[in-house]
Amino acid sequence: MTDEWRGWQEAAETALYGDEGFYRRPEGPAGHFRTSVHASPLFATAVARLLVRTAADLGTAHVDLVDMGAGRGELVTGVLAALPAEGGADLAVRAYAVELAGRPEGLDPRVEWCAEPPHGARGLLFANEWLDNVPLPVAETDAEGVERYVEVRVSDGAERLGAPVTGADAEWLRRWWPSAGPGSRAEIGRPRDEAWAAAVSSLSAGLAVAVDYAHVRGERPPFGTLTGFRAGREVRPVPDGTCDLTAHVALDACAATAGPPAHLRTQREALATLGITGERPPLTLASADPSAYVRALSTAGEAAELTARGGLGDFGWLEHRKP
């Protein structure tokens, strides 16, 4: 079985989420890569502010928080801890962590651990770096200009071209990622479109947000973005369960599939509306209150990482609001 050739979607599904898959490992995602959640508690603070605003928009003191692709519960735990200081002390929050791995020990008992998002939630559904780990097919254009599925050997990551891309996958490519010619590659985002549409539809009212590495039509990379990560380093993608397998997300396609109203912007822009800007404190504070200045400077440094150009600040934020 280890030398079996498979399409990338099937191979990645087993490698990431099978019984011995990467996301079943005890160290969790944080043992291998650093997301905005791990970069700074300010990210959870921003999400807490967004949850408070969502509850106010809904006119309710009872609100749901759904953390999609929750890892080991780091984000949902941080949001619950930040709420009292962010105007959410009087909110009754039902918190859900959606993750295929088992519930981690010591998780806040207020958090319900589940494999699927609850149906009919009313509040905020937040998916931070979830869609980039939804497995998807990979296509490559052959020398005759035919787009073919790329097959991968599980044992060592070797690739070969398979059958021509047809049907709904071919339609997706024509609309969202036209071939750049022989040798070019594309990641067929249709499974992610469907996953995001299903997540949005699980909400009865409120706001759904997907945050991820992203690109849009007209700016697709000609050779794709599929890669692996292990222990904090980018590695060759091999679907053997020992590394993360990830590819950037065509968030514009996800937006169209889930339907209007949708808003796509950068993390830098989104966090600015939530009071996270990375601006340095005024120098006058250094003389007036040196301790406060040092704390503010540290906070500004963390915010700067979350909003940095060429880094986390360039992530896409896709927002769907359901009244």
C-alpha cells in the first residue's frame, strides 16, 4: 500500500486525517508551525471583539462561537479568556471547537468538542488556517495542453500525470484557474468551496470568517503552492503522515460558492477595524509612565507581526454575514 499511486486529494486526506494521520499526532499543529493564534494573544483578543460586535449586531446576549479546525483549542480558549476585558463579560457564550483529533486534556469545560460544526449556530464561526488543509486535487498541463490530474506515490512523494481533468473539476479550472500553458499546475479548489459553503450554511445567523493564505484569479501562481511543513520548516510534500500538507486558498472562489453577501480583505485591514494596528506608543509615554510604555511597545511589536506586509498581514479574511 505504501507505494500505491493516488490522486493528491485522496492521498492528503489519509495522510492528514487518517487513523495515523498528521493531525492525529499528540503534539498538534502548534508542534510544527506557527499561526496568528500562536504568534500573539492579541489575535484572540481581536476575535473576542468580533464576537462581541456580532452579538450586538444580532441584538442578543446569548451567542455561539464556533472555532473551525480548532487544533488543540488554543483560539477558543484565548477568546473566552479575553471576553471579560473586551465588553463580553455579560455574554452567555456557547463555545464549540470543531476538530477531528481527540479532545485535549485540560480544555476549558465550557468548550464542546465536536467533529462537525453545530447546525443552527447563531453567532461567530471562525476558521483560522482551516481551508488550506482541506485536501484537494492537483492538476498539471501536459505537453499537448491537456490538463491532467497529478498522482503521487505515498512512500516518497514522487509524482506522475494521470487522467485528464473532466466534469466539475474542469469547469472549476476554466472559471477560477485557467492553464498558464504546458508544465503549469493548479490546485483545484472545488472541495474547499464546498467545505466553506457547508460551514457558512451551518450558521442560522451571524458572521462566518475564513482566514488563510490566499490568492485570487488573475494572480494565481503558475506552478501552484502545494508544500509541506514539519517542525517549523518547509519540507517537500510527501503524503506519508509525517508532515503537514498545505496549499494556498482561492478565497474568491470560496466567496462565490457560499454566496453573497461576502467581503474579502487582508488581515491587516480586518485587524485595524478591531483596534490591532501595530502603531508604536507615543514617546511622551516613556517619560510619563515607563512601565506602561514598555508594555505598549511589546503589544505594538506583537500587533506588527500580525499585520506585517509580506507576512501574516497579507492573509485573506473572507467574511460572510447572515442576518
